[in-house]
Amino acid sequence: MTELRVARVEVRFDVETDGRVSSPRIVSSSNKLLDKVALDTIRKWRFEPIGKPRSATVEFGFDLDAGRDDAPATELTAIEQPVPDWSDALTQKLRKGQAQVRINVGTDGRLARYELLSSSNPLLADPIIAALKRWRFRPIEKPISAIVEFGFDLDRSAR
């Protein structure tokens, strides 16, 4: 079981003329534990064929109030946190998107409630909610809330 408070990973990749993703690479990362998930996710992406190859950057991340191994049972400790499965059609149409969600976690470590606080596009809600429904935390002493940010930007230039 891995515990993270805040994690962000930025990945740069190329999109070939046939829509395949190639050369995904970590641009920046706050926690190496998120790197493999981000790279594996991006390798699965496919885009509509394009006239010439392009490069893109995407950022994955979250910010939760998780603790250490010796943390009190009132802090969130992630057991499972899949990232949203942004469909090819969605990323091709939007190219970038951001959303912020408040989650309430029950004492059993499962999501008791979620509230979309902001979103750059309503189409982001379904993939985010599908991912959130699979999130699990270690059981806690009393319910707790956290704000989670999701996003991607395929047109972001390399740093």
C-alpha cells in the first residue's frame, strides 16, 4: 500500500501521423510512484490520424490529505486511485481540460459523496466520476473531505 499526499506528473509524448503515441517521457514528477501509471495510460491512447507528427504534454495529479504509516486513522491513505480514462474522442475534441472535485470519504474508506466544483467542459465529468467510483482508502476513524484536481493539456509546450 502506497501513501501519497500530493502528486503531480507531467508527461511529454509524440503523436505520429497514424494517431499512435510514441516516446512518452516524464517531464517533471513530484512522486515517482505515479510515473508508471501515467506512462502506461498514455501508451494506450490513440488519436485520429493527423497530417504531420505533433508533440503534446499532459499532467496527471491529485492532492489529498493522506498520512504517513504512523498517521492517525483520521487521515486518508490511498489503496486504489485509478486516473480518469480520457477517451481518444474526448482528448481529440477538447485538447485540454481541467476539473476540480470535492470528495467525501466514509469510515469504510469508500467514496461517500462527490461534488464537481469546477470544470472547463461538462464532458470531463463522466470519466472523472467513473475513476472516482473505483477509488479506495484505508478505513478511517471519521469521514473526511478532500479536493482533487484532474486535467490534461495536449497543446502545452515542452518546458
